Amino acid sequence: MGASSAPTASGFPTLQYRLIILNSSGHAASVEDWSCASDGEAMELAARRGSAFGCELWRGDHRLSIFAAAMPSPGEGEAADRRA
């Protein structure tokens, strides 16, 4: 995956990104390749994507951000405890 941009059907260039989903050991569990218009758009998508053990967003050989593991919503753990 290169850092070059590719034109889209609309004529606007897109950038290539890679989201690395981490496992409980902090190693790559899976990889998603994305095309986005900007770093900001890719970071917003990555933040929404989330992961149980965290993820890293890369553009070419540059790591743009590390996203911590998704946290349960307030009360979510309590509801699960009551069901158990």
C-alpha cells in the first residue's frame, strides 16, 4: 500500500489508509484498507470503528494514531452482571 493518492469518479483524489485491529496481546488480528479524502476523515472513521483491544491507523509508513480499546457505555457492564 503506497501513500499516493488516486483519483475517484468525482475527480477528487483519495488517500490510502490501513487500520490494524489489535488482539488481546497487542498484535495485529486483522487489517482493513480504506480510501479516504483526508487524514481527518480516516481518523473519524477509525474512532467510530473501535475495537475490543484497540487499533492503529496508518497512511503509508506513517502511523497517524493509536486508538485505545473500546470502553463499555456507562451501565453496560452492570446490565450484563444482572443478567448473569
